[in-house]
Amino acid sequence: MEYMLRLWTCVENPAFASPLMGRLRYARTPMAIIDLLAFLPGMVRVADLRMVRILRLFRLLRALKAVRYIAALVMIREVIRERRDELVMTLVFMLFMLVMISAVMYEVEHDAQPTAFSSIPATMWWGIASLTTMGYGDIYPITSVGKLLAGVFALLGIGVFAIPTGILASGFSDKLASLRVSRLTSSERCPTCGK
């Protein structure tokens, strides 16, 4: 019923103003297709069509429509988009750090534990667990130099993961400041003519 009401009222939007072609154009929009796929499998009651039941998962995609109504999520998206370059550079730095840490630890621990530290890519699992300070305990250094380096790498991991947090916090601070300024300047303007 909701889908039919959306199709009926879409002509109120100037982009879909034409009674027939506007409704057809609206029906081809991605969100309208997701809405259609969300309820259509429930309408089909034919034998055992398990594949059609999978289409019911499209109901979950309808939750994406709520994002545009939540100002905080919109702000998060904008901050991530604005700080994309810094975040990508931080990610590249993290990957570089992971490769370097894994290579060093492989050289230090391979002779003592050839099965646990069998290669640099295998050692990356230990590097991820150490840099994120998770420390699962399935792979750990046993040499004194390895233990010392593991402690240093864990401390570096805390700093490395704090960088994106600072970038995002700075972005939110800038965005909130610009919103305050725009609210002040918009209250001084005439809403009709803009003067």
C-alpha cells in the first residue's frame, strides 16, 4: 500500500510532475526499485521458490533511506568525504607500518618459531593483532628482542590508530563551526530576497 501511495503522490515533486511519465520515471529510481523488491517477494506465493525469498533481504536496504533524514549521519558522511584524502593517507601509512613491522618481526622470530612466523604475510596476522592492541595470543614472540619489539610496536599502534580519530574530530569541529557561522549569517538575511 505504501509503495502505491508513493507512486500516486510522486507527481507533487517537480522532478516527477508529469502524471504518467513522471510516475514511470519515479518507479525507475534506485530507492523505488528497492521498495518494490522489498515487498514483492512477500506477494509471490508460488510453490517453493527459495531464491525469491532471498529478495526479502532487500527490506534491509530500506533502512538506508533513513540516513537522509538523520542530520548526524549526514554530517558524518560529509566529514568523511571532506577528510577523505587525510584518511586515505593515514590508511596507507598504517599499511606501510604493518608491512615494516611484520618484516622486522619475521627476521627476528623466524629462526626461533619457523611455523608461527613462516613468512612476512603470515607474520602480518601478528602485526594486525599487535598494532590494534588486540593480542589474540595465538602467535607471540618468544625471543627477548621480539618481546621488546612487540612492546614498542603495540605502543606505536596506539598512536597510529589515534591519527584517524584526530582527523575526524578536527573535521567535526570545523563542520560544527561552519554551521554556527551559517546560522548566524542566515538569521541576518531576509528569507524572501536574501538581502
